[in-house]
Amino acid sequence: MNKSITIGILSIQGDVEENVSAVQQSMDELNIEGNVIPIKDMSKIDMLDGLVIPGGESTVIGTLLFLDESQKEILRNKILNGLPVLGTCAGLIFLSKRAYDKRLGDTKQHLLELLDVTVERNAFGRQYESFENQLSVPAIGDDLFKGVFIRGPVITETGNDVEVLCRLEEKIVAVQQKNILATSFHPELADDYRFHKKLIELCLSYNESKSM
Ligand code: GLN
């Protein structure tokens, strides 16, 4: 049966276009019919089978989205009720329950407080602001994945429901908690869409469960 799914890209700030193309390309490669729509607020959230929260600057994304507190509650409840989401870099930070900056400490930023992890922002320090590394991520296959890190965070603590998908030199850089996938790096810049395809798989099951 041919299904059509709709995936939103939160387009408040950051790496929006690259994620739109990554999801489109993934749908093409998987031969899945679907739409990718940038969303700036929660007015279209009920149409979605999945969401990407892109990289950028997590403090800006949080501040702008939480100008209206009701937006936060709508988004939180949707994700709590199973909406699949992929958060990359700032997106990971924004989904997390606890975050602090390596240099500045607690920046009291707005977080969705859904992903049960503690995140250290800008964890790789100034000399390593941007770098690439070949990562082993068994959950997406045997081939190494090109991790593109841009002022990326690391996860320093995980709760019981959090599955670690990838470590870089002992540091946790990708996790899954049920319907939430999150990476410290930018999978939309890897020319390898296995993380976006993993999101699409979750979206197909979610779409199926909605129609039951
Ligand atoms: N350093 C940014 C933050 O803390 C994240 C950077 C990124 O998304 N590339 O929000």
C-alpha cells in the first residue's frame, strides 16, 4: 500500500534548507511518498507524522519559540504522545531535560525537557569548533557514518529509557529515547541520509498507529 507522510522542519533558526533536502532525498531513496514542510509555529502540527529540529543556536530557538508558552505545551504534548522527532545539535540540546555550557555553566535557557539526558554545550572547545569524524553507529548499519560536528554538544548523563547509539572517544554523541532521535552532529551534511531514513521509519509506524 502506498502511504503518504508529512514531515515538518522546525524553521525558527538554523539548518533548515539542508534538512528539507535531506528528508526529501531520503523519501526518494526509500520510494516513500511524502511532503516536507517548514513550520514556524504549531498551527500545522496535527498534519505531521514527524519533525526535525535542526542545528543552529539552541538559546535562540528556545527563546523565539517560547515567546508564546502555549506553543511549548502543544509541541511537548505531541512528542510525549509519540510524534517522531530528530533533533540535531542545537535540536538535541533543545529536546533535553538538562543542559549547561562548558564555559558559561548554567545559561538558564528554554528547553523542551523531554529527552532524559544532561547535555554539555560547546563541549569540544574552541580548537575543535568544527571537525569531521567517522563514527560507528551499529543501529543504522555497518558502514561508518561521517559525523560533521559544528560547536557540538556531548551527552554526559543518560536516563534509563535512553539508548546510546554512538560514542566518539567515549563521549556520547547520538541517542534514541523511543520516538526521539538525537545527534550531536549534523547528519543533514553527511551526504548519507541514514539518520533521516531512521526518522522516516518511525514516522511510518506513527502514521500507521494514527489510522488504527
Ligand atoms: N553550540 C550551539 C548551541 O549550543 C549548537 C551548534 C549547532 O547546532 N551546530 O546551541
